[in-house]
Amino acid sequence: PVVMPLAVEIALPASLMLGGVLSGGIFGDHTSPLSDTSIISSMAAASDHVDHVNTQMPYALVPAGLAAAAFVAAGLLAG
């Protein structure tokens, strides 16, 4: 309810803003220690939960950095 009107207000493509929101949600789900998928994964693997979250960080931060750079480039090209 906040992002899509913002996209219209600043004249960015709605698809770009929606992609950013969905990407951020997936990143948060993958890296948050409170995420149900992280908890279930660490329980299923019988590993320490904090260790599981810490080992997932590099696998999430690299694509997040690349996605952030791509979103900045797309925003500059669209604007």
C-alpha cells in the first residue's frame, strides 16, 4: 500500500518497484533468524540455528548486492 503509490508519484515503472519489494521480501525471509523457513531448515538438518543463519548470509548477500546494483541501474535508465 505504500510502494506502488510512491512509484506513481516519482514516475518509476511499477514493475521495477514491485520487483524491489519482492526481492527484499525474499532476502529477508532467507536471512532472518526469525523466518519460519530458516527455523524449519535448521531443525530438519539438526544444526544450530544461529550457525545455519550465519552460513546462509554469503549466499544471500552476493545476489542481494548484484540485485541492488541492477535496480539502481534500471532506476537511472528509467528515470
